[in-house]
Amino acid sequence: MANLTRDFFIALSNSEFLNENARKWGFRLGAEKFVAGTDIYAAAKKVRELNQHGITVTLDNLGEFVYDREEAIEAKNQILNVIEQIHELELDSHISVKLTQIGLDIDKDFCLENMRDIVAKANENHIFVNIDMEKFVHYQPTLDLLKELRKEYKNVGTVLQTYLYRTEEDLKELKDVRLRIVKGAYKESEDVAYQTKEEIDANFIKVVKERLQGEAFTSIATHDHHIINQVKKYVEENNINKDKFEFQMLYGFRTEMQYALAEEGYRFCTYIPFGNDWFGYFMRRLAERPQNMNLVLKDTFYTKENTLKKGPVVAGVAGIAAITFLVGRKKARNK
């Protein structure tokens, strides 16, 4: 049942039709709990709040499924503006970028030039750029572009997904690159990826431990307290310097644990997404943890006193109905 739920939300996240229409809806289904507004100024307020708790941030100006050059250039310019705002507002933040947002599906060289502009601007302002890893079809092209960028700049790194069989080998190739280690949020074939939670978790721990024996900085991205406790124990037993790594979680998830880890003296980073292209990101978060849907429903429909809200019921039902209606309408058109 859990796999069916995960597959359902991933299918929704991959729907260009729903992503496009979601831009017109505004936030629905409690998305505002996990997406920090539609512009950099709204997101900056959240960054400042976290910075005051000793937590750094990575900002993601949401976007994907870009197949038009003008749209890709516009996305690049928005990211350049984010870099300027981080510098001008003196925010403790770096940025995360999806290559499909700036032209990877249009032309690889075009995407590389857009990324050069972004990384160069960030380098001028002493800001790190993390290239988010997407679906497996984009995996090798992402590593290829990273390799080209690092010939000129060192303020750029990427993400490794531990549900992929090849991750351990890629870890060796990227031993000198700042990395974020994640489990992986897409639906991949058993030909290239582990399929069970047990296998993915075991590989996550294995990869993290191997990575911590190296020198490059590592972001350990997980909300799983069992894994976090294992990492903390490993760090203590092996006298690993806490400055070599950080824990990382998504905005809106396990906030109390985020604050607690920072207070314990661990470096901590919160991944803050913002923008109108919220739908795909939000659906993948539900796919990763179906329990998140319970949090969304509770937050949308109930007060802190556990009584039913009035206004949000209409909005929540409308959002669910909108998804159902749009999916149904698309299917009807395709018949």
C-alpha cells in the first residue's frame, strides 16, 4: 500500500499538466507549510528566523519541466537575483539549482552556459551552489556538467542519491567535491535503484560513513531520527570533527528536531523552497513520507485544539477536487 501511495504522488509530481495549472491556483493542500512563499522576499524572512537559531539555509527558487529557451533564461535571471539578495541582505544561505529549470532538456551546452553565469555570480559573492539531482535520465548529464564547471570554479557541488546502485562508485569519483547525501525522491527502475526502504536506508548509512572518512564537506539530508542517531554515534566513536558535515532537512519538517540538533552543536542547514512552481516539489515530499499527508490534512482541516476549521475545509476540498477534475479532463482529452 505504501508503494502504491508513493507511486501515486510521484506520478502527480511528474505531470507537466498539473504543474502548469498549479501555478494558477496558488498554494493548495497545505503547501504553504512546506514552501516559504512565492518570492525571495517572503523566503528571506524565513531565512532570517532560522539564522537567528544558528541554522544556515539553502534556497531553491522552484522550477522544472522547462523546454523553452526564454523561460530557461528567465529562470536563470531569477536565480541571479536570489544570489544578489542573499549578498545584499547578508543572509547565511547558499543556493540549490535544478538543471532542468535552466535548460538541460533543451540543450546541454545552453544549460552549461546558464550554469556558468550562476556559479560565476555566486563565486563573486562567496556563495556555494548546489546542483540538485533529479531523475536518473538526468543523472549522468548532471555529473558531466558538474565536471565542466569545476574546471573553473570550486564553489559548486551536487547530490548523490543512495537508492541508486552506482552511488558508491560515484562517491569515489567525487571525493573532493562538496556533496549532499539523500535517499532519493523519484520512482526509478529496479535496473538502476534499490526498491525497498531497508536496502535504501542501509546504503545511506554505508555511504555516509564512507564519506565522513574523507576530507570534503558533506550535507547529510534525512528526517529519520534513527539514522541521525546512528550518524551521531559513528561521529563520536570515530572522533570526526563536526565542522566536516552538517545535517540537513526540508523546511516545514521536524522543526523541533532541527532546532535541537543546532542547539546540540551540530552544523545544521534547512532546505527552503519558494516560488510558484510548488506542485512537483510538494508531491515528491508526500511521496517520500505518506505520513506527511496526515500532517497536511490535520494542518489544513483542524485547529490546534483539534476542532474542525471552517474556511480551510472549502480550500482543501477545492484543491483535492481540482486535482481530480484536471486529471480526469486530461484523460478525457487523450481518448
